[in-house]
Amino acid sequence: MSKHKRPLNWIITEKECHEIINCKLNNSQYPRIIYKGMVMNISRAIWDQVYGPIPPRLYVLHSCDNKKCINPEHLFLGTQEDNMNDMIRKGRHRTRPANRCGENSGTAKLKNEDVLFIRKHYKLYNYNHSNKFQLALKFNVSKSCITQIVTHTRWKHI
């Protein structure tokens, strides 16, 4: 008795991508299927079906940058380094703008003036370790955060 297998359905986009529309996605939004008894990205299964086995340590990359594309003509093999270089060349890498550090980061508990206050008062009290604890309580941060501020490993831009 064989299991019922659902056929793959896709649409063809204006960029000639064959975009899969009936497949579960993983956390990175790549379509996944069960192929040869293993759960894998559908692009790997398509490559194996069309071109044969994928050599070890190689990835199936998309020239179209469409994660849901299963057009074999848009797939190519490459290393992790090739994948990272492709991402950088196409401007898909995340960079943090210079103005998104310190109090502008969105996750900061401190303001620039707080950091300056911490550094000044830590010096005033002759680098007293109990002062670190008091500063941490005052600003609702950890003692290690205070240490990183006064040693300039955090908030380096100030």
C-alpha cells in the first residue's frame, strides 16, 4: 500500500521563478518536503532530481534570490562562502547603521548621559567595586554591564 503524495503546485512569476505554493516553510521561510525519507529544503530535492546528488559541503543557491523558487535553471551549487559573497554582492546582508548604536539602538536601557555619569562616578570613587553594584542598581542594569561601560568594551562611541 503506497502513501498518497500531494503533487507540487507552483506559479510562474514575471522573473520566470517557479514559486511553490503548497509546501510547508521552515523558520527561514524555505519550503521543506520529505524526499527520500528525509525532511529537506525543496531546492535540494529539485537539484537531486534534475542534476543528481549534491556533493558534500555544497549548498543549493538561488540566482533569483527567491526562496520559494524551484526552477532548476535558477539553482546553482556553491559553498557557504559563495553563499555569503553572493548575499553581500546583492546587498542582502544586514548591517547596523552607524546611528543605531548606543541610545539609538532601540534596545538600550541607558542614555549617553547615563554612560558618562557612570564613568565619571566610577572614577570619583577610586574604581571601588561596591560602587559598581550601586551604579548597577541605580540604572537597573547588571554589574557586568557597568564593568563593560567603564572598560569601554560597551558604549565605545562615547
